[in-house]
Amino acid sequence: MNQNKIKIIAVLLLLCISAAWLERYEIQESGQNLSGQMADKMKQNTDEPQNLYAQSAVLMDADSGRVLFGKEEEAIRPMASTTKIMTCIIALEHMTDNEIVTASAYAASQPKVHLGVREGQQFYLRDILFSLMLESHNDSAVMVAEEIAGSVEAFVKMMNEKAEELGLTKTHFVTPNGLDGEDEGGVHATTAMELAKIMKYCIMDSPEKEMFLDITGTKEYHFRDLKGTSSYTCTNHNAFLTMMDGAISGKTGFTADAGYCYVGALRRDERTFIVALLACGWPNHKGYKWSDTKKLMEYGLSNYEYRNVWQELPKQEIVVKDSGNDQNIYQKNSVAEVEIQQKPEVLKVLLKTDENVEISVQMEKALSAPVEKGQKVGEVRYILDKNIIGKYDVLTRSGLKKRTFSWCLKRCMERFFCYTRWNTFFVDLR
């Protein structure tokens, strides 16, 4: 009896030891798997910009609008004087040649940073745009708004309408100069992503993009008022223009609520990158925005290259049911050749080394006659990061009529008379 108890106790001890060992093994294996997953994730992100000062940041491919890197890119924050890129582009798109602007009392009362205009003083509007973008003068922003729209309120409405036109859902303008403000529509704010989209429009898509680039890329500008009694010199405060080869545009900004902000663009080797930064430090950290911008631009230049992703697809055919085949009138079904409409032959996409584009061919399996020439039967899509970057229609090369009794009768009669004529011809030869 005692021996049986001893055996039972021994077995129980053995089971406990085995269970403990298995649990320890599972924990170790689980830990190894978790460590492996974390290592893979860290490996994927090691080349991405680290330790940015900005609370919100975006690196964008200016050609496609694709976000290559983002940090809290959808967070809504005030954007200070980066606002003025929208003010400038709207003015460029609505102004006339040699348009003259007159300073109002309200414009002359604007706080620093300002040009220091006097009520009634007149200027060419084009000159005031250099003051707006190079020195970020608040009085110049008000002068532009009042000249283009009649009032600041009407101009702000134009700014919000343009934002809506560009598909910006988180951007709201209250002032044309970027000073912090709030109205019934909300606070004056945007997101890093949408600020980058505004810059994309200004330098890539607007009909006045060349003039915008000319103004924002100018290092120093001199002008006088219309009477010629006062002269002014504007120096560009976008220091990034001299920090990296290829820098083409940009706008700084600062308010107590917004902190330091920046949006800028760089073009090199056919690649154009946009950086947008919001809440990038407060005094005395004015240089944080340059550090972040350089880090993001270098990341884009080092990791992204254009590749031609266009692929010629094999010859495609589609079955057409109940179609008339002139070559074989007894054949009930035919095939129609198809082609891609307006194929580019070259489709360049900015990609990292390990990125690939997915090609999706969606086409009808069969059609019912009649079929028209140039009829859409499918679509070829080029997809990157679940976004369609290229879409091309697949069309029929030729048409096919429906196989009907009258069609069959007509073809039989044609063959009969053709046979009769040839038979008569050979009899005459004999």
C-alpha cells in the first residue's frame, strides 16, 4: 500500500515537472516569436526618419501626391504664416497685369511682421506678393485680400472654397495672413498632409505655378511704391533655399499657438519632394524646422527612385456569343481581339527598392453579340499601397454583328451566287 502511494506521488511529481518545463518552453518560444516580429518591424523602420522635432510631419511625392512618410499627418493644428501660400496662389490666379493695390486703414494697422504701409499708399500688386512671401508681411496679406475680393472676409471665403476644391476636409481658413483666429466654421488650422497638398497645387498643378515658384524662389527683391517716394527691400526668410541643392520653394510660419511651421519643396533628378511641418518647436528652437526638413528630404532622396512599371500584357481575346463570323458562317461563337486604350508604354512611379506595383486585369469573360468596335470590356489597374495609380480601359479592336436568321440567309445566298458565278466561268473556259 505504501509502495502504491509512493508510485502515485512520483508520477504526480513527474507530471508537474513536465508541465512546468512545457510552459517554460512555450513562454520562451512565444518570446522568441515576439522578439522576431519586433525585430522585423524595427528592421523595416530603421531607415525612416527618427526623432523628428515636429509634432506633425509629412514627406510627399509632389508628382503623385503620395505620402512617403508621415507623423501624425492627419492631426489638426494651426499653421501660422504657411497660410500665405494659399493667399499667394489665389491672388496670382485672379490678378491682372500691372494691377494696383491701395492700402486701407485696416491693412496699415496690422501687427508685425509688417511692411509698414500707410493708409492710401499704392503699390503694384505683384510687388506686394514678394513682400507677402519673402518677408511674410501681415499688412501685405490684408492688402492682397482686399484688392482681390473686396474684403478680408470675402477673400477668406475664396480660400475655403479653394480648399474644398482641392478635396481638403480638415483645413479651415479664418485669416489671409495666418494669425491665429476662430469663427463660426472653426479655428484657423490644417493638417501636415493637407498643407503638403496645398503646396503640391501651388508648384505642380496651378496654372500660375511658374510665377509662384519665381516669387518663392527669389532671394531678395527691391521695389517702390507707386509714387516712387518710398523704397523697400525684401529678403527671403526661407533659409532652406541655400541648405540643399534643388530647393525650389517654401514658406515659414510662427505664432504662439502654432509654434514654428514650415512647408517647402525640393527638386532633384526629376524627383520633386514636399515637406510639411507643424508645431516644430517654440522659441528658442527656430532651427528645429531646418533639421527636420533636411532629414526628411535626405530620406526621400536616398530611398526613392523612379521606375518604369508599365508591362505589356499578352494578347487578349474575348468570346462573343451568337456572333456572325464571315470566315465561318457555321460557327456560332467568335472571338474578339482587345487592346488597351491610350497605353502609355512608360509609367514611371517613385518607389523604394523593396516596393512593387500590383497589376490587376479585370475583363469580361464573354460577351453577347452585337459588339461595337471600341466597346469597353475591361480595365487594367496599377495599384500601389491599395491606391490606384494608373487606370486604362480595355476596348474591342473590331465589331461583331449578331448571328440572326437574316444574317445566315444573306451569307448563304452570297456563297451560293459566288459559287454559281465561278462554276459558269469554268464551264465557259472549257
